[in-house]
Amino acid sequence: MPVTTEGWNPPARGDSHCDCLVCGWKDPLSLGLVFHAEGDVVEARFRANPGLQGYRGIMHGGVTSALLDAVMTQCLFHNGITALTADLSVRFLRPIPCDSELLLSGRLVGTRPPLFVTSAELRLGDSLMASARARFLQVPQDRF
């Protein structure tokens, strides 16, 4: 069940992001995430499914990484920043069951243009399942 984006029209809604594998609205394979900003935190809810598994019944680590990267990218969009992931560090804390209702959250934690530092968490209920930190390199918005 997506979280509403009421009151927020992120730059990601432009053509540059419409085919995104995680949140693109024109990509038929998109996971369809919808993001919501609450203060300085950006969130999305996501229902995992067996088509995303690595080991039997467990969501693939690459999918986990992509979800965390996407919520951090949306944090930047929320702050009017267009940037590309420069490096990404993910901590896999617990196996994520493929039938889980997950909450992703991310925030901007540091700025030193053209670099921006973000952090993200993926939770199942009250349990922290994975976390990430990334640095993004700002690029001109008109390049995309």
C-alpha cells in the first residue's frame, strides 16, 4: 500500500525519472514505489513478493540495495538536488521475508556540494532489517 505524496511534487516526476525500476510510472517492470516527505524524512511502503527472492523466501540483497538507494535519491529530490550515487554502503541486518510489508525511510545527513551524504533504513514492523549510507554527486538538472 503506497504512502501518499500529497503536497509534494518531486523533481523525479519529470521525464528523467519516469522509467526508474523502483518508482517509474512508465516502466511496466517498476516496483511502483510512491514516496512521501514528512519533515526531513522521506518514506515509502513496499510489499515484497516471491518474484524478488534470492535465497528461497528471502528478498534478494540487490533489491534491498536498490530500495535503499531509491529512498535516498528521493531525499535529494525533496531538497531540490539532482545527483547520482557515488558510493553506497549497505548493512544487511536480518533476512527479509518475501511476503513482507516494509517501510523505507531516508534523510539527508550532510552537504558539501557537489557531494551530499544520505542515510536510509528498511524496517519490518519495529525491526530494522537493513540500513544504508551513500554519497551522491550533484549534477545539473538539465543533464537529465
